[in-house]
Amino acid sequence: MKGIRLLNRVKILNILNKIDFFSAFNPGEKNMIVDTRSRFVAADEGENIIVQGERDSAFYILLHGKAHVELEENQKILAALEPGDFFGEVSFLTNTPRTSNVVADETCILFRFDKKVMNSLPPMTREKIKDKIIAKLVNLLSDKNESQK
């Protein structure tokens, strides 16, 4: 993946305003996120965004494009990802190896969120991020429990 440094500030803010992940963030918080321009990355079609088994403590928010989650053993697709989806949060929280691959289905623009970015934000903003991650994990667990019935 390659870093994106020359995105127009207004365009980035427009993208963030359309992404549900950032719905609870105020304009000042969104501006702080835009100021971390080096955290925006692009992945080409067919490129691995996350590689199963690797240790990387970042999570990603898909801003543009489509991707999918697959298991390395059998390339079984576990989930389709669209703008607004985020992934990699388990390794971000636990510092454990990646449990699956995430592959770009087309050119993707992503926000790479790592510990350095997290630590640079005010506590209230960090709490909003944690709340989004927790809500997703609870929903995944609930869906899993429903499918077991």
C-alpha cells in the first residue's frame, strides 16, 4: 500500500461526513483526523490490505472502493466490505496476529488508524473510537449467537 499525502482537505472532510464511523465526531475532531494526512493509504485491486498471520496493530476504515475478508487456507470469503466498513480492530486492541486476509476488490482509499494516531487524539475522541469498535464487536457476537440457534 502507498500513503496518500495530496488529498484535498475539503474532499477528505466530505468523505468523513458520509462515513457512519465518524457520525458522532464533531467538526473539530474530524479536522484533527484530516490533519493526520499521512495516515491515508491506497490499495490497488488484488492487493492485500491485511495479511493473515502478520502482526500489525492498525485497523482500517474503508473510505472508497470495495474489499473482502478471506481465510488464507481456502480463500473462503467471510465478508464483503464497502465504504464505511472498518476492519483489523481485533489486532488493534489485542496486538495479536491477523486472523484473516483483507483483499482490495478494486482501488481502495483507507484511513489507517494505529496507536500513534490514537495516542495523539484527545480522550473524548479516543472514547468515541473505542465505542464504535465495541459496538461492532457486540454486533458480530450477537449475529454469531443468532446463527447458532
